[in-house]
Amino acid sequence: SHCSKFRNRAISMEQNPKTQTKWRYTWEAQSHSPNLRLFLFDSITNPKINCKCLDVSIILGKSKLLVTWIDDDEATSEEKGREEVVSLRVPVPRVLLDAESPVNFRALEDHIEVRLVLLLPVDHPLVSDFNLATDSEKSAPLVMDYDLKTLSSLGGVHINCRNCSNRLTKRLLSDFSEMPSINWRESADNWFGNCCCSFGRISEKMVAKYTDSYTCSSGLCLLSATTVLVSKDDLIGIVNQFESSLALSSDLGGVELGSRRSEGSADFHENGGESICGTSCGKVDDSMLRCIDKASMPECCAHESHASSESFQQLTLDKKYLLDGFLEDVFMAKALNVSKNVEWIEFVCPECSSPIGAYPSGCGSNGKKPIDGGVRLFKCYVSTSSASGDTSDVFRKYTLERMFTNQLVECAKEELSFHVLVKDLRSKSPLFHIVILNPNTWTSTGLCSSRDEAGFTLELTPVVKVLFSDCVSSLVKKIDEEVYVLKGQSEELIELLTNATKLLPSSCAYLQGSLVSSMHL
């Protein structure tokens, strides 16, 4: 038949130069599903009308999908005096295909859809182990414990601006600890809030002690999932820009720069253990619980209540403001951790002026001074190597997109159709609305080629599929969580989400009046 002759001829011919760069492929798979789906599209072709004698076949030896058809565009045929044969080569990602199952395909109005059957789902342990073994660098998750162990083992590192490679730190930093948990106050109330009489006020004493001792010490870096908290005294070129607003004096039980525990910590524990602020991660240890377990001595209640009230009253105003806010992550703040008394100031690289972090300042304070004397540097904007993208950079896998997506998934706790309203951290105005559709999607995208690219292996990467809409053109009816981000990050996130909508054909890019987008984990 006419189509059979065309297929034999199309396999050996080169792709028309017009089609080499305009056709996009997007592979998509779902966790626990033995199917792999391909969207193949350009901006002008209607495959349902123009793709005559469509055929799709797999070249297993080269991990390629050969898509061929006769262009039934009358204008093109009349211009060239003959039918134009189109041949597209699409790389197949590294998956376990069922070679005996047929290739299902169909031509729709704005794209060609192909479905392949898998022997195992993309998230099956055997498939995951295979991909990790072949490309462990690319598959490495964002794990804060890994960062902490790696940085501590290096003996000392400088922190640099990722954009311009400018060195940000005065000296090598070698003391790294985990950022205290934002939930430590709640934990204290859970432990002691239901005790007899006023003994529950010991949690207030713990809060006061902890907050009074919380300061950025020179040489010490505190790590969170998304930030590195560095003392202003360790950063180059900013000492004159602001001075610490903390009045660290001995009568307030504060700590001197370079010290990691309170002067009064020795008498805070009857057994002489470290104070809670010295545990680095803000967790209540067993020795702490033993020394304050005085349920058998009712007479201690009034004494502890009086002491805790005095301790809390001794806090400086700025520290009380910080208590109303939070001590951990500013990258994506939840509504309950945002304080009207704490203003977050964007911090930029002194060399290239690109945003690299932020620091908390008391609202209306002179000179916009940092409350705790430190700057939170975002891992996606800094590196531990002077060369951008170097394999020795501990933070090389961090991007704004991955950091935001991981925080978003953690916030949703695997709940589907989770609605998140993103607001500006400073103005508190709504920016955009996200609905999590599927946190277990795998995808890969690119442009079709006419050549066999030697050594090229396509990888599926995990993404979170979302609905995205701005707060100007759409009315947000349901909100499960409000989060706050800085303006610079919000603009970049909106651009990322908008660009990701272009990875699907227009007929698949809208749902319920919102754009279908995705974000890499």
C-alpha cells in the first residue's frame, strides 16, 4: 500500500530541517502505574488533519522511538510538488519496557499521543536502584543531614556567591550545627503544659533561656533544609552596613560571640548537663527531662513559676519579637510563624547584587539591623566552591525550584488536592495559588532530533504536578495553607511555573480554569 512504501522509505531518510527543532517531546509516568505516556507536539501542526499514515515504532537497540507520517498540508505539497515525509526520532528514557506489548498511538488536534507498557513502574525499587547506580549524582535527594556531615568532614569551607563566584566569608568555616527546630516551644508546652499547679510555666523558662542564648556566634553556621545561617561578623563587606541590635550582656544571661552556650547554663541543670541551647538542634534530651521531673515535689511549682516569669521578663524587646516570629526557615514561612513585629530584609551579594538570602529586623528599627546578628543564606544561591557547578560544591543540587517543591510537599503531607496560597513575606499580599494534583509524577522533556546522539541517555525525573494561577485573574475559594516568600523568590517561582506549562500541549495545559504545571523535586 501507499503507507507501507512510505514507512520503508522514511526509516532511512533524514528529517526535514523544518522539523528538527520545533517538535517537543514530553514523557510522563505515574508512580505505581505500568504505563509510559508521550506527548509529541509543535506550535502549528494539527496531527489529526495533517499527519497522514502516522506510524510509531521502537528501535530498542538505540533506545529511540521513530515517529513517521506524510504531511498532508496542501500548501506544502503544492509548493514542493510532492508529499513531504516527516520522520522524528524521540529518545526513550531509561525504563524497563515490555517489548511484547504493542505501541499504542493516536493523532489528536494539537499533539500525537503514544503509550508504552512497562514491565515495572518507574518508582519500583529495582528500577530506582538501577538509576541510582548509573547516575547517583543526579539522583541525590536534598538531605540536610548529608550537608551537615559533609561540611563537618571538610575541615573548613568558604561560602561563595553562586552567580558571580565572589567569596562571601572572611575565614574558613568549620563549625556546623543543625538549626534549632521551630517546634521547640510547642514541644516544651506538650511536656510541661499539663502539669499540676503552675509547674507548666517551666516551659516559659525554657523558652526564655533558649531565646536569650540564641544568637549567631562567629565561626558557627546553623543549617536548615534550605538555608545557612551565618554570623554577620563572618561575612565580607557588610560589617559597616548594619550592627547587631542584640544587647548581649552578662546580666541578661546572653552569650559572647564565639560561645555556644549560656553563661547561666550550668545552674539550669541540676545534673550539670548542657542547656537546651547547647544541644544545637533544640531538642529536649533525656537528662533535661530527668532534672526537671519534679512531679513528686509539689513545693517546687511556685518556685519554678516565679523563676520562669523573671527569665521571660529579662528578654530584650527584639528577642521577644523574634519569639513571635520564628528562628528557622525564612525561605517558605507558614502563616503561624510570621510576626508583624519582624521584618525580613533581602540580602544581596556585595559584588553582583543578586539576592542570596535574608535577615530578620525589628520593624521600625534604626538601620534595619538583624535581630539575631546573622544572615540566612539560601542554599540555591551560594556554593562551597569558587567554581560554579563544581562537583565539590556541597550545595550544587539545590535549586530554588527543588527547595520550594520539597517544602511544598512536606507542607501538604501527601494530601492530594492540597490548596496553597503564596503571599509576599513583607507586604503580606497574595501572589499566586497552587493546588497539588500529584506528588508522584515522573517526567522528561526535550526537542526532537534527526540524528542518533551517541552516549545520550534520557532520564525521568520526579516532579510534583500542580495547578497554578495568579491571584489577579482567579478567585481563590479554598485554602489549606498560607505560606510566605520573599518578592525575588516569588517572581522566579512564577516564571518557573509559567514556563513549565509550555511542556504540555495546549489541550492538556488547562484544568478547572487553572494552568497545569509541574515542579522538580
